[in-house]
Amino acid sequence: MSKINYLFVFLLMVSVACSSGEMAETESSDDSWDTKEMRTQYEDIKVTKLVDGLERPWAVAFLPDGRKLVTEKPGRLNIVEGNDVTVVDGTPEVSSRGQGGLLDVVLHPQYEENGWVYLTFSKPGPDDETALAVVRGRLDGSSFVDIEEIFEQNRYSSPGRHYGSKIAFDANGYMFVSVGDRGADPPRAQDLSDHAGTLLRMYDDGSVPDDNPFVNDSNAAPEIFSYGHRNIQGLIINHENNEVWGTEHGPRGGDELNLIEAGKNYGWPDASLGRAYGDETSFHDGTVARSIDGMEDPVYEFLPTLAPSGLALVTADNFPNWEGNLLAGGLRAERIRRLLIMDNTVIHDEELLLQEVGRIRDVREGPDGNIYVITDEDPGALYVIEPADL
């Protein structure tokens, strides 16, 4: 995959800067609003705060009856019905330190038949270390029952950083799970025997498909689908073509959108545009390259820094001018980036909700075709984006 032309990136950055100025608010810009209508480049939208007062919420999933499941990083799974929030009993113990805690929540594609709910979390272990783990269970009223731990990262390490921890199911029912590089030792992402810095592919019970790319390599963890990732926190699979898209945190200036394919190496930490946080110098004494033969370049590099988390593919007709676009949430950037992609190239990038709701942790399309947003704050909130008629 060839690198993105610098002139093209510059023009896109100009487009982003211009697009953010085209949002027209119909109400005052104070923080007390519950509903606000906004004009974007191609769609008029209404943003409504559904629930607030949450403690560092992380993800949202949708039950068939219209209720929602929302995780909070300290370890709570909540059922949201209207403005009411009910805490679910029986969820696993988590290590809620730094970036760790109770993280993603996803329903099985056949939830109405089997009732499985999947959770990812930072599992406490010996010597104060942690590992990413995945459990599944069922809801019985406000209790989490029939719990099965179906995956545990194969190496525990210091708590608090880079768990990744997004789940997505493809059109064939395979489960993909992202695992961050765990922060302290980035070269783990190049070690195929280590789950850190990878995207995993499993059956829905955590067992390993026999066509995984490294399943016959005795030196590799068989669950690995791709590697060389720093910290994937946005993951979506297009069920029309089974393309796997991920957004991941780089260091300063190195955030990426990747089209992820089986067996491929996405470069971290050897290839990155990013710089060190402390002094903005290159990593590894300046030996890190932006591109390396045999490693995949990103489809797109988010400039300036986005700190991407949450990724949605617009499939419904609620927003006809956004259909087929990706919506990438941003934490530090406090915005959503709407990406129009043609032939695996981002040809348009628009900022949405720029500094309107705070740090955006999760972005998902609901079964009603609306877009739901979680903010990573204390207190945080759940918002819905609907069409408006301005």
C-alpha cells in the first residue's frame, strides 16, 4: 500500500479546518443544553443528551426491546431505559486503573436466540499485574448469569495502559477482539507469540478457527489475525464485504485508520508518523521510519491528533448523505471525524460535534438508524444524533 501524498494530506487538513466552521448551532453554546440542532455540510442533525451522571462510561450496546447497555470503567454494567439507569449485578472483578476497567460491551449477532452478552475488561492478576480478558454471559433481570471467560491475554503485565479492547463480529459470525500493546514494552506488538498489539479472530466461544493466518505456526499465538498495532479502540466490520476497519492510537501525531487484513503487519513500533509525547522527537533514537517494506501503511493518518476511540459505519437511511461513511470518535480532539472513502482512499473528512460534548469514547449506529455517542468524562453521558429539519 503506497503512502498518502503529503499535498493530499495538506488539502484534507484545510478541508477539515473549513468544515468545522460550517456548523451552525440553533441554541447557545453553554454546557447546560440537553438538545441542540446543528447544521453540518450535508446533513442537519439534532443532538440529545439521553443520560448523564455516568462515571467514565466506555461503550454502549442495544437490546432488542430498545433498552441500552452501557459500561462504566470502574466496573459497572448498566441497563438504560429512558432516563432510568439500573446497575447489573454479577459482572467480573476489574482492575480499574489508568485506562483499565470494564470496557467494551457487545451483543452476539444471534442474541435473540442465545442471549449472549460479551464484555472485555482488565483482569487483575498476580503481582499487581493485569491482562485483557473477555467474558460472555446472559441477562436475567438485572443480573449477569451463566458467565464464561472465553479469552485471557497470554501475558500479564503492569496495569493501566493500552488494553485496546474492542469487539466486532463479521458477517460469518467470527469474533474479532483488539488487544493493545500494553504500553510499557511496545516491541511486544511485533512478537507473534504475544497477544499484545494484535487483532484476534475467534469463534464466538473463544476457540480458534483452523484458517487463522498463524494457526500452523508453533511460535505464534493462534488467535492472532493481524499484528503491529499500538492500541485499536475503534473497530467496525462492513458486513457487505467483510472489510475490517480499525482506528488506533499512535503517539503524538501518529493516529491511524487501517483496513485490516489477515496475517499482515501494521508496523508498530517500527513504522509510525508519530513522535514522542515528551519532546516530539522520533522513537528509537530516530530510527523509526514512516514506511517499511513488508509492513502496511495506514489508509489514513489523522492530522492533527484525534486520539481515536469508537468507530461506526453509517448503513441506515436516516442520514442519506452519510451512508457508507465512517464516523471516528476522538478523545483528546473532542470531535467526530466523518470519513468518505472511495477505493480505500479518504477523499473527504468533516469534523462533527467539535468540542460540543467533550471527550468522545464510543460512536455506534443503533438499530433505529440513529448515531449514539458516549463521552469519556466523570460525569459522562450518552447522546443520540438524529436527523433535524433546519
